[in-house]
Amino acid sequence: LGFSLSHFYTNNAFYGYWILIAEILVCGVLPGILLIMKSTRENPTTRLVAIILATIGVCLNRWVMVLQIMAVPVMSFDTWALYIPSWQEVATTILPVAYGIMLIAVAYRYLPVFPQELELNKSAKAAE
């Protein structure tokens, strides 16, 4: 008749209830509380911590929704499957991000993003 919530978080320490608690409480509720309060929202350090925790929470949610759901044993005689991406999958994920960073760096270097920079930066004028 289908799976209950406990089927996705039992019989495997790697996919235990801890990932649900980390996703919802630590990486969902905690950043929300930090960003609701004005004093912590205006502090750059706590704001950065909240942003990082929220990003980790989104990644954990994607992990649970894609990989963990696929790893649940369907038949009663199956066991949990553990998925580890190959280097090709990791490379095809990292390379577009690296190309994007390089493109932004080249665009910043050669395109006039801030045309008034030479007027405002006296040391850059002296170097030319």
C-alpha cells in the first residue's frame, strides 16, 4: 500500500532520521529564525551563517528527494542501496560552474562594468 515516512528513514544509518532533523530544523527553521530577528539579520556573520545553513538545507532536500527515495528497497528481500557518484558525474557538475566563474572573471576584467573606476581610483590611473 505504499511507504510511510518511517520507511525512508530506518534500517540504514546513512539515511536515518538525523537527515530529516538536519534538513528541517537545523537548515530550515534555524536560518528562518536568524533572518526574522532584526539584530541577527543585520549582523553580516550571522546572516552569512543563515544563508549557508539554508543552502545546505536545500541541498539536503534535493538529496532526500532524489537519491534517498530511489535507494529505498522496493521488494521485501532487497536491501538499501548506497549511491556514490563517479568522477565523470562529479566533473560534469563542477565544470559548468568553473566555466561560469571564469566567464565572470574575464567579463569583469575586459568589459567596462564600472566605467567610472579609473576616475575614482587614482592608483589605477598612475599605473597606466
